[in-house]
Amino acid sequence: MRRQIKHLSGALIGLAGSAALAISAHAELIDRPHFEREGLVIVWAANAMGAVPMVSDFILDTGNGTSAAGSGDIDLIASDAHAVVTGTLVSTQDGVASATGGMPFLLTNTDSGTIDTDTNGDGVVSGADAFTSFGIQSLSDARVDAVRQSSSFYVASNVPFAIDAQAFTPSTFTEFILLLITRMQLSVTQAGDDGLAFGASAQLPHSGGATAGVAPSLRLWDLRNAQNVFTGNQRTASGPGSLADQAVRFDAEYSIAAANLNGYDLSLGTFDFQVEVVYTVYVP
């Protein structure tokens, strides 16, 4: 009887040893590396003092949405970006200052034909301009020659983005009339050199080309509430490079049409007209 017990004990020990070897043979090690890059949109322009270039806004895509207000994105720089003046644009800062001169216009259908009041080409009518006498006829008229002013900002991104614009309106009646006749048009440039080269490693933010995704010309009146002015479908960065290399330039042009195109007329009198337009760049 004792021998049988000893024999049985040995069998149990053997089974236990076999089980231990089986567990060791099927041991597992699980590794789960995880990387995530959120959508980034970087806006660079000027600071409040006009110093350029500097990164003015840094937006992180952390949510979903179709508008600037509801997208859930986080703006990591609280202060606003300020538009810049490039080598090919005319500054909008303070507009055409009344201290230096007025907005140029055309005198049409005179006995000497059409006369441009900006005779020296400096963009304003002032004491530096000089005229010769001319005769007024029944069809003579004075009209603005589609006066334009522009400014710009730069965007670099690793994700498609959109832009909304809103004009903060004044309160006088004449200024509201001017809101009706003043228009805004946004455009995009892929590469260039404005003192700092940009776009060497960039692509247009819409695959359809330079005009794709850009809203048609809008009246400032239409921008009393935020309106979408651009929606892209691809990132600007097309290859490795610096922030400037991967950025494109957006130009905002403001214009007042001729009187015969619902523009400025002498009946509007004199004015100093300035409106703040805020552009919000976001990931939809």
C-alpha cells in the first residue's frame, strides 16, 4: 500500500512539472506604441506694432465642426494677428490719411476727355498734383476709379483649413452707405518673396487651383455677420522645409467701385472711412 502511494505521488509531481513547462512556452509580451499628430494651422503676419514677420496665431484642431465658432479648435495665442504690407501691396493702415490727401477720382466727359485727379501717381489728391483748365459739359461726371487697398497674411498647415471674415461696422448713415459700396475679395499666392521668401515647399490649399475655394467678391455690408471666404481641401505643406517654406500668402483687397457701378458719388460728401475686418482661420 505504501509503495502504491509513493508511485502515485511521483506521477502527480511529474504532471505538475509538465504543466509548468507548457506555460513557459506560451508566454506573451504585448507592446502598444501610439503616435498622434493633430491638425495644425499656423498664421504668421505682424504684431500690433507692425513688426514682421512673426507667428501671430497657432491653432490646434481638437474637435469637429463646420464653423469657426463651433469647431472646437484651440487658439494657443490669445492676441490677434495683424495684416502686413508686402512688396506688391498697398497698406490699409489708416487708409488714405486725410492729412496727406484725399481719394483720387476721375473727371469724365470734359472737353479735354477724362482727367485723373492723381496727376503725380502717388495714390492721393493733394497739393502735389497740378491741373490745367478744362471745360465742363452736360455729361461731365466725377467718379472714383475703383480705388483699391490691400493687405496680407500667411498660413502654414498640415491639414485643410477654412477662413471666415467679419466686418465690425460703424454707426453713421454715410458710413453704412459706404459699407454697401465697398467690396472685399480674398486671393491666395503659392510662393513669392516679399523680403522673406515663402512657399518653396508649399502647395495651394485647394487642389482646384489659386481661385478654387475662394468666395466671390463680397460687400462689407455682407460681412456684418461672419461669412466664409475660403475653404480648402488640402494642407499647404508639400514637403520638408521651414515655416516660411511651407506657407502660402492670402491677400485681402478692398475696393470702391465707380459711381456708375454703384460706387462713390459726390452726393456722399466727404468722409474718413475705416472698418475693422477680422479673419478667423480654423480647421472645419
